[in-house]
Amino acid sequence: MAKSYESDITRFLQDLKKQRPQLEAEQRKGRARLWDKTIDPELVEGFKAARVPQKPYVYQTDN
């Protein structure tokens, strides 16, 4: 049976993971810091209530 095809990107990522075995853990840590957050529903409601409607043409002055 013939060897299955591997793209250059796949080989690059595999080599990178071999060179830096801690890379995946660092990625998870970064994601947890930036994205995996709990959302406070009361705070979201406050943001929605404080919203100001946008004017049709945002660059026009009030003059």
C-alpha cells in the first residue's frame, strides 16, 4: 500500500510540535486567558441598556 499524502503544512506542524512539546499547553493557556471566560448576565444587560443608537451617517457633525 502506498504511503498516504502529507502536506507541507502538516509536516511543518508535526516538526514544530516535536521541537516544542510544550507548545500545545501554551496555546491552551493563552486561550484560557483571552477567551474562556464566564459572562455575567447582569453586566450584559447593563451594556444593552446603555447602548446609544447610531446615526445614519456617522461622520456628519451636529452643526
